[in-house]
Amino acid sequence: MTVAALVLAALAAASHVYIWWLESVTWMTPRTRAVFGIASEDDARVTRGLAFNQGFYNLFLAVVTAVGIVLLWTGSEAAGAALVYAGCGSMAAAAAVLLASGGRTYSRAAAVQGALPALALILLTVGLLAG
């Protein structure tokens, strides 16, 4: 179970690195604007600073999760689990906030953002309890 949890946590971290890339690096491109439903280049320019900052939040969650995975894999169970719980828990909580704030409008984005970390948390808990 723990190995499966770490694989899912790694995939969640990778997806958040991708989100960072979109929000902080390619925000002004037509393709990224389409992904986020940004109607025009002017609208993207107005929100660029917010997206840049939000992108780095996503990157930091990915880094915390990745460090936790490495620590768990190398035998530092308590510290590693704490970091995976913090990173994936924050990802899943952010997805819940997104769903609560936007309802059906953001349900797909919330599922993409939150499903992998939520499953990782469940499997990690089962794996550690079975331990």
C-alpha cells in the first residue's frame, strides 16, 4: 500500500509542477489561456501576477511532497509521512476549496487537482497502519 501511495503522491506532485508551469511560465500563451478559460490576452495580463504567485504555491506543494517521498523511501518514516501528509493534504484541501467556491464550474479542475493526492493520503494511511 505504501508503495502505491508514494506513486500516487509522486504523480500528484508532478501534476502540480505542471500547474506551476502553466501558471508561472506560460500564462500568456493562447493554449494556457484556453486551459484556464481566460478570454483575452488583456485578461491574462491583468491576472498574470496572481497566477504567477499561485503557480509557486503549487510548486512548493510538489517540492514538499517530493521530499516526503524521498524521506519515506529512505527510511525516515515519521518525517517523510508528515511531509507527504502536508503536501498531499494541502493539495486535496485546495481542490475541496475550489469545488466549494465554484461548484460545477470547477468540478473537473478540482477532480484533476485533488483526486491523486486524496487517494495517496488514503493509501498511505492504510499502509502505515498495516505496517
